[in-house]
Amino acid sequence: MVDKQKIVLETILEGKPQRQVAREMKISRTTIGKYLKNYEDVKSKLMGSDDLKLKEDIICPPKYNSSGRKKQKLTDEILQKIQLYLKENEEKRVTGRSKQQKKKIDILEALKDDGHDIGYTTVCNAVREIERRTREAFIRQQYSWGDSSEFDWGEVKLIIGQRLKVLQMGAFTTCKGNYRYADLYFSQKMENFLHLHAEFFQHVGGVYREIVYDNLRTAVAKFVGRSDKRPTEDLLKLSTYYNFRFRFCNTAKGNEKGHVEKSIEYIRRRVFSKKILSLLWRKQESI
């Protein structure tokens, strides 16, 4: 705004040539001419007009259209390298090395080691934009009765015989209706895994068309590549005998079995906390 004012005053009031003003102010003569043309256009419109918008235009700072301007520091080469580092971080998360991921400051240092002149804020903005574009979209699934059920294991700590015991709770949750069924075992052995399935099918009076599992040792025999899993022989026999399909979740994707994901915590809280509190209350009353 100061430069704009100086250009107008020196060329119009003092009568200096545009070339001289451009040389003294070290500004392009094209820019000088643009400012003066804009000033003259607005001033001519103001003749005999009391338009407040025009008066604001003549004294406002110059405006620039930077929508088509290319980033000077953030080149395509740097963007490709940042995407490569983020992909490397994703592979580390999948393979259980999440603590070895590169943070934004590490990405900046790696870029500087490669000879790139770039700042930390630029790297942060680039990472944020890339993650925003690649963010997953989740679609709520619709199920019919008997379509699908999900299975998971979890721990329950109970005091038995005045000693703290860690028991394993196996739980089924139906995708339609969120019906929960669970039982306790001393381990997650295969015989307990099979027994709980038989109990659940008998309890509901039928077999669900599909059972969803995560990466259980009793369900997954071997990982084939990053996403394919080979089922255990016992799971194959179980599904053949009861005639149900099975599906495995992707690694670190708890949302793919979101119905059962919170069931262990829900059952543990709803069942054992109530019973323990009622027993303590009756014991206190008897005392």
C-alpha cells in the first residue's frame, strides 16, 4: 500500500516518468503502469459519483491472484519423496514397527540430507494435505437376520480363592441386533475355540452364514503376503461341518469387526461389576 501511494504521488503530483520511478523504487515498469491505470480507471468512475465501494478501491492495497501460482519450494520431486516416506510409515505400522516411523521433523531432515532447501512448515502442510486426500472413507453396512456374526477373545481378571486369576473370554456379537454371547476359559486353546462355537450355535438355534475373525492363532495358520491369510485346518473343518463362511479382518483394522470390538469391555463391565458389587453389598449388610 505504501508503494502504491508513492507511485501515484510521484508520477501524478511530481510528474516523474514511470521509468524513473521504476528505477528508483526497483519495481517493474509493468507494475508501475498497472497501478497507475487502475488508479485512473477508478478515479474516472468516481467523477460525479458517490459510490463508497469505488472510494474504498482507490485507497485499498493492491490485490493479487495467486491461484495459479506454483509453489517455489515444494517441487514435484519433494512431494514424491514425502509420499514415499509416508508409504514407508504405513508399511511399518502394518508389520508392527509403528515406533520406528518417521515423524515430520525426520522427513524434513531426510529431505535436507538429500540437498533440498525446504522449511518445516512446508513439510507439515504437505503431509497434512497428502493424508487428507488419502484418508479412508467408512460406509455403514446393512445386515439381515442370520447374515453375519463376529468373534473375538479378551481378558477378564477375577479373584478366585482369594487369588487373582486371568481368564480368557470368548465372545460372539451379531451384526444385526448386536446380540452378545460369551463364555470364560482358562486359555485360548483350539479345543476352547471349537467348544465355544458349538455352544453359540446351540444357544441361538442355528448357524450364521458368515463369521468374522481377526488374526487369531486358532483361526489363521499362516500369512500369505500382506493381506491374504491361510486358515487353520480346524477352522476349515468347523466351517465345513456347520456350513458357514469365514472372513478375516485386515491387520490393525478393528473397524472391520466393529460390532464385537467393544463387546469384551461391555460384557465385562455389565456382568462382573454388577455381581461383585451386589455380593459386597450383601456381605456388608450381614456384618
